[in-house]
Amino acid sequence: MRSRIWVAANALMAIAFLFSVIVQVNDPDPFRWIAIYSLALVACTLELLERGHWYLPAVTAAIAGIWALALAPNVVGQVPFFAMFGDWEMHDVGIELSRETYGLFAVVIWMAVLVVAVAIRRSRLGAES
């Protein structure tokens, strides 16, 4: 039996990833961003349905992690962290890169949480057999 807190947290992240997919429609390069956030959304949804496997969130985390690390040198130490929360509009490329990088890190973190959650759920199911 899953806790309500876990279901609520995962549902919240699914909603956040859905919102991320929607806002990418106006991005100059939407398709790759829609793809990564959609993968995260599908992983969350499968976990909500208790159909998740470890490999989808693991692969999604790996892709997002490599991508975030490629962007990070242009952000870390270059753009103040809280600058990305100042306005909705993109005032400069640094703020856009900052939002993109930290969005990818959010994907990595939550996908890692899903990998662990799936492993725990599967081990419990195996123990009950």
C-alpha cells in the first residue's frame, strides 16, 4: 500500500512536468524540451498507476543529467540563482539558460526518486510472493 504523501508528491511533480510541457510551446526550440518533460510526465504517470519500471526514469535522468551538465558552465557562477524568478519574461539568455538548467536538474532529482521508489515497490512485491 502506498502512502498518500507519496501519491500526492508524485502527482504534484506530474502536474509540474505537464505545466513544463505546455509552456515550452512558446520556446524557440520547443521539441527537445517538450520531449524531456514529457518523458518525466510519463514516468510519473506510470508510477501513479503502479506500472512504472526503473528504466524509464533512469534513462530520463541520464539524458537530463548530461544535458544539464552541458549547460551548467554557462549558468553556475554566471547567473544569480534568484534572477530566474524575477519576471516571467526572458530578459537575457543567462536567465533562460538558468531556468533550463535547473529545470533539467529537477527532472534528474525526481527521476532518481522514482527509480528508488520503483525498486522499493518491486522488492516489496517480491517479498510478498
